[in-house]
Amino acid sequence: MQPERTLRNAQLPSLTTFTDEARIALDTVADRAAGLWSPAIRLGVTGLSRAGKTVFISSLVHNLIHGGRLPLFEAQASGRIARSYLEQQPDDAVPRFQYEDHIASLLDERIWPQSTRSISELRLTIEYESASAWGRFLSRGRLSVDIVDYPGEWLLDLPLLGKSYEAFSREAVELAAGPARADLSADWRSLAETVDPDAPADEMLARRLHELFSAYLAACKQESRALSTLPPGRFLMPGDLDGSPALTFAPLAGLDGGRGKPNSMRAMMERRYEAYKTHVIKPFFREHIARLDRQIVLVDAMQAINAGHSAIADLERSIGEILACFRPGRSRFLTDLVMRRIDRILIAATKADHLHHESHDRMQAIVRRLAERAIARAGFSGAEVEVVAMAAIRATREGTVKQGRQNLPVIIGTPLAGETIGGETFDGETETAIFPGDLPDAPTALFRKGSQAAAEPELRFVRFRPPKLERTAEGLTLSLPHIRLDRALQFLLGDQLA
């Protein structure tokens, strides 16, 4: 992948108003002023549900605090990091990422922590020694990393800022009628097609349309479908807005331009759609996305591959829409004073521990292909983009089993209770060796509609319990094992600790 591209910012001007930009500039100036005394970098962590955001942050913090094995993270490997520790986060109005609770779930109960349901933040401070004498003279040797965790589904809402209610409805109806979604959206479409947009506003009908549309979006997330493009994202994660008028709307079918009649169904839906943009999407972009310096996008490509071509195509479209929402660009002294730019983005294929290492390069090639096509569609550039296959927490180890005359590479771990392969159901306690199958040598096969590779993937994918950590002779618990977390850290933070 080319290390640098230039963003053709066709969409971004329509996402913000002059007032929005003024507020963003004021926030940036305040952040830069605070950074003169306490250098900080804001790292965004996102991905669609079940991609492993909570696990990634927990493992990153745990490995840095406890001195985990990070041979490719130069500052740690060379011994230049004196210590890493948690501090109070700077944003008191943002919920704290509950690191301690998540680590307790992973280590004590050996269960995966709850998925990201809303935005949260955590400040990790690293004290280090610069690699150069000049750097040691200029730098205080202290960097705070403000980790901002947020659902990718919320990010997919940002393109709605540039769309009218009519355009949103038209795209939603077309997408829902496609072959991958038609059966899931049948109930909502059946009701929506009977609604006269010019009929008087009906609160109970609006609520029923919203419920059916939300149920259809939730069905798209099932593992058998693994579809990714599901705006509005707050319909699936409403939080404290549940039941508010700003969330009680849905697309309507058959809109023909113009504006709705006063007090009509269309007028009510349009007003609520605009309220959703004003009170939900814009503050999220202004207060969080526009303030990021670095970004990691976690991708569960395994689930999409298992679900087939439609899920892969949908994941590619989602990655493109996510990338189009960022503000990429190189750092420049004067412009950085009033506007932040994301200069590094890492796209990480998670759950690499579910495959034997012989397939890791293939997984990375598949996600690289997804990213390259998404970047081309988004017209994205200006930031350095990298792709890695990783597991923030390694739940398996590798081995071989003999089958006839052939030695098969297997992964060994404890599948979650209820997971099945073929006719075998696992109890959540028994360690098992599994041959996960092989990814295709050429990723192109997965992108051909109707191809055998896309229709019938050869992966045997089950979810494993977190690993049981060993203790040292002194009784200390070792850091969480991982695959290429050190490479991710080097790309995202290495230059800041040089």
C-alpha cells in the first residue's frame, strides 16, 4: 500500500458549518495550550461490533503497565520506557473506560468483557527517555495517550450530515431490498410501502416503523449475515436517548422530492431526522472525531469471510465510509494550532489467533485489499495508512496433529461453552485442537461475486475463552499474550517516543 495519499475532501465541507468549525478551532487551541505543559496525543479506537475494541485497549494498557513482551515496539524493547501508568482523563464529561473491570473479567473470570456500547476515554501516561541526546535536552520525556473508545456504528452516521431525509430514505430502501437484506427487512418494507407520506402525522405508526426498522438493522448484525453498513448507528445503541423523538423515526418509501406537507408523516420524520443530525451526530463529530491525532480501525474480517460475498462487500463499503469521515493530513505547525489532522491510521484485522500463523499473511492481504478498494472509493489520502493482522489477546497456541500421512497445523484453546463445529458442542472447560482451515492464496477470489471461495469459505471459526495466565515464582501475573500488538504500538506511537 502506498504510504501516503491525498484526500479529495469532497464530503467533509458538507459535514460541518462555519459555526462548527469555529468551535472545533477553539477546542483545538485549548488542547494545544494544555499540551505545552503536558504533551498528549489523542488515539481513536473504533471498529464495528465484536471487532475487539475493548479487548484491544485493555491489552494495550496492561502490556505497557506490566512490561509485556513487545519486541517490535522500539521504545519498550530498548528499555527507554521507565514506566507507564493511568492518570485522570482530561474530559470529565466523558465516561471513563473501565479498564480495571475489563481486566478482572479477562484474568479472574476468563470471560470476554462487554462490548463497547458508548464513547469512553482513558489516559495512559508514558515516561520515557528519548533515543537522541538532542531529544533528551528538548523533551520532558513524558507523553500522555488519551485513548478514545467509540462504536464504529456511530461513525457510520457521519455521512448522514451531508444527506437530506429524502436521500437517506431512498438509499435505505434500496439497500434493504437487496438480495442480502430483503428477507430481513420484509416486515419493515411491507409497512413502509403502505404509508402515505402526506397523511397526518401518527405517533404510533412512527414508533412501529422505527421498531421494525431497528429490528431489521439488528438482524443484519447476526453472525450468519455479518453485515456492516447499518446507519443510523444509535438505533442499535441508543443509550440515554432511547425513546426520544430524535431517535423515533425511520425511512419512508416513495418520496418524490419537494418537502412534506405541514403536520404530515413525512414532515414529522424529516424534523426528527434533522434533530438526530443536530443533537446526536454533530456534537459527536465536533467533540470527539475532529480532535483525534491517530486512529486504529479494528476489522473482524473472519466473520465477514464466513458469511460470504455480501458481508465482504458490505464490510468494504463500511471501511470506505469510515475513512471518509476522518480528517487526514500531515502535521503543519501553523494549521495544527487550530485544526487537528489524523496523520496515521492503522487498519487491524483482529482475531489472528483463530488462524494458524501460516494464514496470517493471507488474512493481512485480504484486509489490505479491502482497505485499498475502500480508500479508492473514499478518495482518501494525506495520512499514512498501514494494515496488520493481529490479536490483542492471544487465546490459542499452535500445534500439529497427524491425520493419515499428513501433519495438519492446528490451534489449541478452550472454546466458549455452546460453540460448535460439525456435530460437536463444546463445554467451555475442555481444551481442544482445531484445524481452522486455509484462506485462499489470492484475496481476489473472495471479492468475486458468486465465487466458490466467497460462497463456501473453508474456515472453521469458533470463539475461545481468554487464556489462563501463568504466574512467576514470585507470584506475579504475566502480561497478556498477543499477536503483533507491538507492531501496532510502534506504528501508532513509536515516532512520539523517539
